[in-house]
Amino acid sequence: MGGRGPSQAGIRVDAARNRNRLLEAALELVAADGADALTMDDLASRARVGKGTVFRRFGSRAGLMQALLDHAEQGFQTAFLLGPPPLGPGAPARDRLHAFGLARLVALKVTGELARAADVDPGTRYQHPSRSLARRHLAGLLRLSGPVPDPELAAYQLTAFLDAGLLLHLHGEEGMSLHRLEKGWEDLVDAVTRYGSP
Amino acid sequence: MGGRGPSQAGIRVDAARNRNRLLEAALELVAADGADALTMDDLASRARVGKGTVFRRFGSRAGLMQALLDHAEQGFQTAFLLGPPPLGPGAPARDRLHAFGLARLVALKVTGELARAADVDPGTRYQHPSRSLARRHLAGLLRLSGPVPDPELAAYQLTAFLDAGLLLHLHGEEGMSLHRLEKGWEDLVDAVTRYGSP
């Protein structure tokens, strides 16, 4: 406290900056070679810090993956909660639903790889805070967009299709184009929101 | 060959019988206590064979889970391909789609536990032969049931909701009743097959 405050605050700002620098370097490596290829050694040498620094900051490779996913998810959350339309507020609900999946698909290579790599425990995969926020967002848009009988469950049905592992499988192994997956998302949204329409 | 044939055939029939007896005993244990509680020791003592016999036959606990899943899936496949309507042939396509998900939900406790326990490698979860047969079956029914723009992709969207891990999470942790999940399945089928209807 007192006279030492400013310097402690300075240390915290430096630590946050260093952490962001490490996360950005790691995202570049994942974008280039995929999450499976990312090692703590590569990250340390890319960011020009000691390997010990990387381990001190993230604990383990799994901890790093989770931190990367949180970092990428925060950017996506800011975009759908506060960003420009049609993903953010200001567009009709169905357009925002369309934009949600399209944004996910555009980010598939990086965030998809991360989500898959971090998704090691099936018991917790539906409980990650970012997933629960995304589902509540979708359920809210579904309520606004049409006579959807069970918006909360329909949000699970929509996000089940946006599962990173499934999309990477459809794109990578099944050879479905991103365009086809985008169309498939829009079709699904339209089907679910038109339920019961005359 | 020759004179030894009948006795070798007899040995094969005995081996198949013993294997089925072990699988049925394992299914009873899973139905009672869940897949996570099933051990090779429990199975050996339930089926009154040595532990070595269980390991010789299934290789590992993961091998046993996969064998159990195959055994349960074969029964389900027979039912949707050859069994009585509405799950089997003879009912309208949309009724068969409804029945498919309801049968999955009824079997959730046993096959869901097995699928989750066997689903350890996310890289192969969409490629299991039984899943691919089920998806082709659903895609065929979707083609018959309405103007579905991309039946192959829609079959993936439907089966993504029937993922055992997701259903167990919704039923167990989220406390959604089986009745609500059944209704959610029927709503999803109706939405997808009514796409583009006037």
C-alpha cells in the first residue's frame, strides 16, 4: 500500500502484458500448425522467454490450452454481446443467429483446434462458462425470433452442431466445404425458428 | 479340415456362446451400476470365469466397452432396419424419425453409459461403423419426409443432439426429464422436415 502502490500496479500491468504477449504468440503458432503441434518449448522460444516462465504462468500444457481458449472466447463474446450487427445488437434475431454460426465457422481453424485440444474431459465440456453464456444468448435470440417450443433445449441443439470436434471432422475428414457448413447452419436456424409457422 | 471340422465348429459355437454370456453379464452390471463402475474383476466373478478369460477375450477394459457397445448397437440396428414399425419399415418416414430418437432415449441409461465410456478418442467418435449406418438411415428418412435441403448434413445435426454425453448431461446435471428430451427430439425432427414447407 501507500508509496509501494504505483510500483506494484506497474508490476501487475507488466505481468498482464507479458501474459497477453505469450497468448498472442501461442495463437499464432496454433493458427500456423494446429493445437496438437504446440509445445511449451516452442512457445517459450517464440516468445523469447524461459520455459520455466511459460510453466509458471500456465501450470501445464492443458492449462495453456484453457487460457488460450478463454482468450479467444472473450473476443468472441465481446463481439456477439457488444460488437457491430449482425453479430452484435441492432439486427433482427434471426440474422443474429445466422451471424453467430458464421462467425464460429470463420474462426474454426484456430478456436476449433483449441476447443478440441482443451475438451479433454467430456464431463465438463457442457459446463464451460463461455458455452453457457453462448447458449443463453442463443436461447434469448430464439425466444425473439419465432414460436420455438423449448428455446433452452433448442439452444443446445444448435450448439451441438457447432461443436468444434464435429465441425473439424465434417470439414477435414468428410471434406465438406465451409460454404456447405455455413448453409447447413442457416438451414438449421431457419428450420428451428420457423417451427409451427403457418 | 476333414474329420476335425465338426469339433472345431463346436469349439467356435462354444466360444461365441461364452462371449455372449460375458457380454450379457456385463450389460446387466452396467444397467445396475453404470459403465464407470464395471471392472474386469466384477465381470469375471459375475460370469463365474477367471479374470484371465475376460482379458483374453476383450484385451482391455476399453476393448470390453467397445465390444459391449457393438453388442448393444447391433440390437438397435436390427430394430431400425428390420424390426416392427414405427422404428422399423412400414411407418411414414417422419414417424420413423420420431421413433429413432425415442428408442435412443429409452436406451439412454445403458447404451448412453457405454457410448460415453467407449468415446475416449474424439478423433474416431464420428467414424464408428454403427454411427455411420445410423446417419445414412436418418439421411434416407429425411429424403423421404420433406424438402430437406441437405439431408446428409441434417442427419449429422440430428445425431449431434442424440450424442450420449450430451443427453446424459441434460438429463443428469441439467435435470431435464426424459419426457422433455423426447419432446425436444420430436420438435427438432418436425422443424428440420418442415423446412421450406408453405
